[in-house]
Amino acid sequence: MRKYPAIQNAMLGINAVVVGLLIAAFYNPVWTSSIPTSQDFGLALLAILMLMFWKVPPRLVVIIGAILASLSVFVVYVAETFQKLNVHSLYKEDKLMKKHVAFMLCSLVLTVPVQAEEKIIKSQGWLMEAESDQERFKLLQKYLRGFDQPMWEVGERYQSIHEALSRNNYDLASYHWDKIKTTIENGYMKRPNRQHNAETIFLNSNWSEVKKAFDSHNQQSAIKGFNQAKAACMACHIAESVPFMNNQSIFDLKLSTTALDNIK
């Protein structure tokens, strides 16, 4: 429909009419009923400045405007009261004053949820908001967990070693083997009871021998080192009373000289 000039002109005319109606509705009754005096105009201008230039939250702008408007009415009331001596007039003004005081109190009450909302927005996170360093350390200890995460990383790096050796990438295999040692040491730092078996079965002689085999860049030595690493892992699982860990597909991974020659 927009391809036709007549329809395009009609749409422009409709848009102009809508804009005109909105402007008219904004002036009367919105402007004429809410901004009858210069004080009201000043408050409206201040609200626009807070919203557009000072980036004050809209809810806070509303509350500030309500409080300032009530204070303005209060000042005018006090000034006019001193100029009037008519008791009947004072009685009417007093009723109006009570309404504005009640409005001010309601405005102050509404600032409470706004302040709560601001605190939520300015949240510094689960760790920085801890009540004390001791509580913060507890949260960190819980987040870092125990020995299961390090063992998950060991399993991933074990598979990476198998893939590296399948490509005769001995340097990459040696790199992952170094990281496995670091990971296990970090693990028993969190769970000291795991240290004895980890060092006795895995990290002492076995780790050094496997490392030497990978660094030799010799195919047969590397394969022998890989099988030695697998045997050490499985023995450590048995010693830690978790033999079910050995029933995983990663321990079905094998390397042989014939298979590596076929890859070449």
C-alpha cells in the first residue's frame, strides 16, 4: 500500500492529525490543570532536567516532585495565613493544610521502597556483600568444592594426552601431564586426606617416569608411559575406596605402535 502516492499522503495527514490531537490533549487538560502557576512550571522544568540530564530514576523524580510541590503549598499557606484574620477562612485553609501534610507523609513513606530498590541495583555480588571475612572465606571454600573438580580436570587432560600421543605430539602430552600434577596437588590442598595416596601411588616415582617417557619423543616409550599413567590412576582409585571410578570409557583408551603407524 505504501507504493501508492495517494495512500502515502493520506498516512502523512493522519500522522499530523494524531500529533495535533496529542499536543492539544497535553495542553488541555494536562498542562492547564497541573501547571497553573510559575511555581508549577519551575517544578516541571526541574523534573525534566533530572530525567534528561541528571539521569535520576523516574520513581525518585516523582517522589521529589511531590515533596517539593507539597513544600511549595506549605510555604504559600503560611504566607497567606499571616495575611488573613478571618476565622472561617482560616478553618478552610486548615483543612487544605491537613490534606497536604498527609500527602507529604505519604510521599516520605514511598521513599522507603525506592531506597531498597536502589540497594538492590547497587549490589556488589555474593562475595563482597558477606558480613565478614570469615563468612567470605566460607563462601569461597564452598564455591571451590572438594576433590571432585580437580579429578574431573584430570580426566579431561588424560583424554587430551591420549589424543596428543595419537598424533605423535609428545610436547602437548607432556604439557598436560605437568598440569595434571598441579591439579592433583591443588586438590589435596583442599582435601588433605587425599594427599598420602596421591603422592605415594601417583606423584612420586610414577609421575616422574611417565614425564620422562613423554619427553623422550620416542613412540614406544610414550605408549609405555601412557599405560603406566593409566595403571597408577586406577590403583589410586582403589586405594581411595572408589573403585567404581575405574569403570569409565576413558580407561578403555589404548595406544599401540601399529595404530600410530596407521595414522601416519
